[in-house]
Amino acid sequence: MPANVQSMAYYGEPPWHKLGTPVPLGVTTEEMIYAAGLNWDVEVRPARGARKITKKEEYSRYEVVRVPRPSTEETEVLLGVVSRRYQPLQNVEAFQFFDPIVGQRRANFETAGALGEGERIWVLARMPGALEIVPGDECMKYLLLSNSHTGDGSVIVKFTPIRVVCQNTLIMSLNDGQKAYRVRHSRKMQFKLSEISEFLALTQEVFLKGQEAFRRLAKIEMTGDRLEKYFGAVYPPTVAQKKKGEKPERWRVLKDLFESRPDLQIAMVGGTLWAAYNAITYLEDYKEPNHFELEDQRLQRAWFGGGADLKLKALEKATELAASWA
């Protein structure tokens, strides 16, 4: 399936790959998970070859196995190998903490899916309102919630504005520099009322901070050698390229995007650091896979992997340079 989306549900317009189950506005976590075909469970079992390490029948390592749903022809799938301390969260359980926020109409689930064979499941929630960067250029406010069944992390929430004119997914960090908000990993994950207020206040603060940063980028004109300085800060040349006086090919691709993409030429955007930053986010979201990357790995890279890290780095470097060029 395209974009490494194993199964999917969506509200509103169909995704670009035209796959998935449509859902009405305001569905709960459980309804979204079922519509997306993610209503399967995982089991944790002693791994093959693991040794018993305690008298409590505990083993040195365990397998996380995706269990077939009843009345289906699905087969078991090994998702990961974990330690004895790992406590699995079923798909429905993982995001139930967010239900009160949906119930208060502070956000709505728009899409949900699984990556790979179900190693990671995700839900994209849209917050009310939009961030206006310049007239005619807005970013919708989204939260990307995800949970891993591989034992390598907790339930996380990423702040991911999506630029309306091009659908680039931008990545923002928290005020303390963390890449994502982490939710405690337990089966009793419902937010208390006080925690809901704190989380919504944090969300508002992060998005307002992002809007201010984006607006500053839109005020910086990329005159002289600024464009190369910025691209070099995000994608520095290799030692060999430096010795030969060569520029990375990626700089040329980015310069072409910066100078030719229609959404980067609109009034108050063209020729700015905001345009240069969005050239990078576009490249990381939509670039053609190299010969090591399968087509269906693009979403994993852009949202959770190296692409997400590079987009965050691109914003950090742009913010630093904007302060020195202002």
C-alpha cells in the first residue's frame, strides 16, 4: 500500500492515495481505530531461545506479536523483541487519553493508520484555527500521535503544522527543545481535567511560538550568499567536496525549488528565508526515494525518521540565522 500505510481511516477529503475508510467528524479513538482496521491486539511472549532469568518465570527477552483478528485470514506477525519490563498498550488503549479533548471539540481526528506491518500506529488530529504567516499563506495546526509496538518508545505527540498551499508537513520542537510530548505508558492513560488544561495550554504555546518563528523567517530576504549559507548549515558538504571546492547536488535541487515552485513565489514569500525553509521541507516530504529506500518508506522517514529530524534541524538553523541577519 502506498506511503507504508498498512491500513487507514480518514475524515474529509480522501488522502492522495485514495485508500482508507471515511469517518464522520468527531469520532472517538475506538471508532477511529476500528475504521482504520487497526482493531487487532498484540501479545508478549517469551522469545525463541530466551533463557529463564528469575523464579517468577521471567525470561531474558520477549517477542511482541500481532495477533490475527477473529474471522480473518491474517497470520501472526512479529513486531519486535523487548525486555521483561515492557508493558504493551493495545491500539485502542494507546490514544484514549485524547478522547476528552475530542469530546470538548478542541481537536478532531482526521486520519489514522499503521506503518509497516503495524510496528507503529498513528493518528493525526487537527486543532481549530490556523497560523497565518503572511496574507494568503497559512498553516493548519495538527498533532501527530503515535505508539510503537517495538519497545523503542512511549506514546508521543508531535506538533506538525501543515502548510495549506503545498501540504508540506512542518515539525516543531517543544520549548525545552524536546522533539515530542511524551505520554506516560500505562493502561490508565486518561488525562485528568487539570492535565487536559495543561496540555492544551502547552499546545497553544508551541503553535504560537511556531507562528512567530515562521513570520520572522518571512521577513528575511535571501540576498548575497545567504541561501548557500543556510543550505550549508542544514546539509554541510562532505570533506571530499570541500577539498574539491564542490557544492552538494542537493543545494542545486533546493535552489531550483526555491526559485521555481509556485507556492514559494507568492507575495511576501518569494526570495525569503521562509521560502528556503519550505524548499527543504518539500524536498524531505516528496523527494524521490533513493535506491536504498522503498517507496512505501517515505511516510516513516518524513514523520518519524531522518526526514523529520532534518526538517526540525532546518527550522532550528533558519531561526538561528534569522536572528543574526535581522
